[in-house]
Amino acid sequence: MIICSWNIRGLNQYYKIKELDSFLKKNKIDLVGYYETRVKVNKASKIQWKFGHEWVFITNYNYAENGRIWVGWKTAKVDVQAVYTNEQVIHCQVQDKNTTFSSYITFVYGKHTVADRRPLWEQLREIKGTINTPWLILGDFNNILHVEDRLNGAPVHHIEMQDFQQCLDDIEVGQLTYTAIGTVYMPPECSDHAPILINTKVHRAAGKRPYRLLTGYAIFSIVRKLKILEEHTRELHKTYSAAEMRIQGLKEQLKITQEALNEDHFNQHLIEEEKALLLQIEMWDNIHEKILRQKSRATWIHSGDKNSKYFFAQLKSRQSRNTVKCIFNEQNQKLTDPALIQQEFQIFFLNLLGQAAPVMPGNMDEDGMPIQNPPVAVGEEAAGAGYAAAIQPPPLIGNSSVSMEAVRLRLFPYSLTGEATAWLDDLPSGSITT
């Protein structure tokens, strides 16, 4: 399992969503903690959906308006149970489904003042008293342990670090370093905070699929106009056809610049160069996204309706999305077995709609004993009698919270009751022919 922790510094722009999605896939991350997303609660689900249906997220919107902490994981590989949540902490129990790895992980995003962070230190001490198993704390504490850790900011006084240092001593944890086993600090890329990766397995990077330009056909009557247009669009094509290669080149330059900036933090030329490269990457990412959208439409037009591998791949994807993989019953138990899911649906609708009454109402004598059903009509009266019986629904017994009239109207929207039934009975035999 690979765990990531990253202060993303805003996740509302498409550029950052795309970069983050690419980062997750490239590094094969299974569990991630995001901080300072700046996403409103009404937009959170839409943005989370863009990472794919395999990802599930928990947040702390109940305690923080802008969702200060997001924790996401792949349900096929990781099992995560939230234990404790507030505006500065999401504390979870994590189990890797493919290995024996199990640990408590606390995702932290501390507030910006000394007084506001003091409840955080007390919460960490309380969590320490409840566990005696491996514990990993990840996040942005908005605090430092040593004066020399401050870069490009106002000087820090010792009093500001004292609470943090004392908390780490009390909970008996140490700082992860560059040389720690399984710990990798990545370049900041689209943020000004570096992500950290905790590796529990070896991964191999997969090569990217080559870009293919799909051409169409030209109608003979407009060939000449297309030839004229070709002269004006040739340079445009040269500029934008290699968008993916341009983005890759810009990322390589950004990586080199950030590595140099890591050695010389106050180099103004490198700082300006990093900003310019980030703007260039954002612009070309948007251009590449438009190209991919046009390419996807062309692919569907060309292969979508054919009996091809592409068609069946789309069909399987849609069937997978429409599959009920798990439900929770009334006891809040999670059911994943298809047979148990089917049984739970049957029980639910049986309780909702009820069962057929064994005896028709009115077919009882004075002592409450059932009377044998009247004989079935024959001859010309059979059509009218049979039709009347068909449109009079049998009574149901079951859920008392649902009225009998509501059940009838839901199951038999065109049924006749009351005076309408009497009217039908008074009609001459054979008068209804359709």
C-alpha cells in the first residue's frame, strides 16, 4: 500500500484536479490525505467524482466550512474506518486488504495561531492514550520544530514551537526523514507544499499510451476550401499537436527548477522561473484537455456503435457502474454477498407492500368463518364477471403504516372501487367489448 499526504493549497481549478489525478495514478497511491482544499461542501462530491468511482472520501465539513481535510482511499485495496473527527484531525484505522499491514493513521491540518493549535496537541495526547498499536501521524501542523526549519517567512520565536515539541515528547513519536525506510518527499509540483509518500510496496511506472490523431473525410465540394484553410491552420497544428510532449517537457524543467530551488531557497530568479513554469503547465494542460475531449467524441463516432472491443469495454463499464455491490440493512450492517442483498430487497418490499389476504373481505359468516368462494360465471356473463374481478384488486395485509388505498393505487392505477364498481356491475352483459 502507498500512502500520500499533501497540502494541495486549493482544489477548485480543473488544472489542479487533473494534476492531482495524474499524480495518484503515476505513483499508484491507495490512501491519500489532502489539506486546505478550499472547496465548498456543495461542490465537494462533484470534484471527488472526477477521481473515479474507485475512490471514497471522508471529510470534516461538519466541523470546518471549507473542508480542511479530505481522506480518500481505494475501496478495493484499503479498508478505512473513521474513529474521530474534528476541525483539525481525522483519526482512522487502516487495514491493507492485500497484506497484513494495519495501523492507526491520524491526518492533521493545524490552525494558524498558537492558541488555536493548543486543542490539537491535547487531542493527540488523548488519542495516544486509546491505542497501543502502530500509529502514523501525517499532515500540515502549521508549526515547526526548529528555528532553521522556517524558509521565506517571518522569524519564529521559541514560544511558538514549545507546545509542538512538548506534544511530540508526550506522545512518543519521531519525525520522518529523507532516509527513513519507505519515506519519499516529492517535488511540490502544482502546490507550494511538498507531498510525502509512505511506501509499503515496490511499484513500477507504466508507460503512457501514444497519442493518435484521428482524421476525417472531406466532401468533394469543399475540398478546395479545405485546401485554403489548410495553409492557415498548418502552423496552428504544429503548435498544438505536441501538447502532451510540451507538458512533459515543462514538467521536467519544473522538476529541475524546484530541485535547484531546494538548494537555494532565496534565489529570486529561480522563484520567478518556478511561477512562470507553473502558469505554462496550467495553460497547456487546459489545451490538452480540450484536445482529449474532441478525441473522445471522434472515437465514439468511429467505434461506439460497432460490435468491437471498444463497444464492449464501454458496455462493461456501464454495467459495473449500475451494479449494486453493497447495501446497509436496518441494523446498519454492510452486506456484500449477492444472495444476502437479494434477500434483503425481498424482505424490504414484502414489509412495504404486504401479503395477499387468504380470504376476500365479505366472504365470512356471522361467526367469522370463511365462506367458500362463489362459483365462476360461464357463458356470456363470464366476460363481464371476469373483467370485474380483474379490475378489483385483492386486499393486502402487511405494513400498517401504508394505507390500503395507497397500496391499491400504486399497484393498480386503473382499478375501480366504490360507486364505480357498482356502476360496472349494473351494465348489461356483453356491453363491454374492448
